[in-house]
Amino acid sequence: MSTKPTVAVLGAGSWGTALAAVLARNGVATTLWGRDADAVARMRQTRRNARYLPELELPAALAVSADLAACVRAANVVLIVTPSHAFAGLLDAIAPHFPADAGLAWATKGFDPPSGRFLHEIVAQRLPGTPAAIVTGPSFAREVAQGLPTAVTVHSANAAFAQAVADLLHDSHFRAYTGADMIGAELGGAMKNVLAVATGVADGMHLGLNARAGLITRGLNEMLRLGAALGARAETLMGLAGLGDLVLTCTGDLSRNRRLGLALGRGVGLAQAVAEIGQVVESVETADNVMRLAQRFDLDLPIASGVQRVLREEITPAEGLRELLAREQKPEYTQQFLKN
């Protein structure tokens, strides 16, 4: 692979557009693909993504296309940046065109909704033997587009590919670290969306900063316990992919999942809250997948469980809060967890 290969960024939402802009600014030959041909034509003409990032002027060197096959065939690295529910279908669409010597990265957070599997498992099934990496961490697209300081991490079982992807993204404003724990990186990026709903609900109910800090900390405990059961590394979940993303998503109002929680905490119904946000809210499906994993390992995750029940509209946010507060008093950490 050359120092600056050709990259196809698949997904012209806010995050895909922001990452494509970072790559183009770094001198990487980059094409941004969008499925809506009319929107792509407008982007090409106006050099703006009017729906998702209207404030960002697209770099002059950034190409924009609606031809998926052509984008993939010309790429050395394909970077998927779509919602998780569209991930597997897009993999199927690009597989016939995927170059034999190309690598695949993704900045998608969440599980495969139908199967509940991690996305790296879907990649291994659809594109076996392909170098694969996840780009994750605390990163709001709008701030990245503005050139504000951001740090992410790139995890892959292939150390050379992780480094290659990180090198493409890394610059003076956008720091890219590397790691080899794909399970931990994907778990952190997915589970933080569920926990952000909980903190959003608490803030929507005006429960105070103490409650928010408590939920973040105990939510991290749930993430660490599930990660330990799955074989993830604790340092991954205490780093950018876990704690970093968790803090950002639980406290930053640019987070769709936090905004969903805020609306629910104010008494807005789920359907109306999702409609008002106007974009995919990953936590609605992710909560079910997290609890499926918890049940597999017989883990008690009260915050994640409460969020799932609220999102299923089985209980109200107020009832969920009462259940959390009514739990028996116990040590902060079990001896078994401390040994791990």
C-alpha cells in the first residue's frame, strides 16, 4: 500500500462528510459516496452538504459520487460511515467490486441489528481475509468539520493496516491512535449510546450533576463487566473507545442519543422524540443487543436494562429511576471483578 492511497468514504451523512474532508485536507485522494444521486449532484455543485453539514465547505480536492461500484473499484481503502442497520447490506453491495488488495475500515458504531453480532464479525463473513479496522472515539462530526481538536483510535487485528488508516487521518487537529482490541473498541462505541440515553433522561428530569456523574460512572462499570465477559481489554474501555466516547456522548448535546434521553425525561413520547431528532438514533436497537449479551453471560446491568425497558415503553423514565434507587446497597465492585 502506498503512503497516500485512494480512499472511498461510503456514506454522506455528517460523520462521513467530516471524515472525507479530513482525508482530503490531508492530501489523500478521496471520493465521498452518497446513495441519493440528487443530493450528490447538489453537493458537487454547491460544495456543501446542505442536509447534514451545511456550514462545511467541502475541500476542492474532495470528489463526490453516487456511483458505488466505481468508487469501490478505484479505492485502496474503503471507509464505511453509515448507520449500523445499513452496514451489512452495503457490504453485500460492494463485495463484487472490492479490490483484492484493498482494506476495509468503518466508523460505524453499533451492532448488526438482525443478528446482534459485532460489525467486525459481519466483515469477516462477507469479506474474508480482508484487512479490517474500526475508527472510533469521542468525535462529534460538526467539531471535526470545524477543525477543532479531536482524538480517535483505530483498532485492527492487522497492526500494519491500523497504522496505515491512522496515518491517513492523523494531522495537527485530528489525532489518530492505534490498538488491536476490536471487541473492546466496538463494544465501547455501541454501549455508550445506551448509557447516553440514561444520562439524558436524568438531565431531562433535572436530577442534577451528581446524578449525571453517578450514571456515567456506574454505566462505565457495566461496560467494563460486559467487556470482561466478552474478552475485551479493560484499557480499551478506559480509553478513547470507551470512557472517552462515553463522557462525550453522555454530556454533549450534539449527541442524538443524549437528546433522545432529554426528550424522554421531559415527558415526550418515543416516536415523537425520534421524529424530532430527524436522524437514526442507534440506542433504540443497541439496547436490545447489549441486553442479549448480558443475558448470555448472566450479567446484571441495571442501567442498560432500564434504558431498554424505557425504549420499549414498558416503563416510564420515572419508574426506571425509582427501580434504580430501590436497588439494594452493595459494594461498588465485586471481588471477582477486581480480580479480573
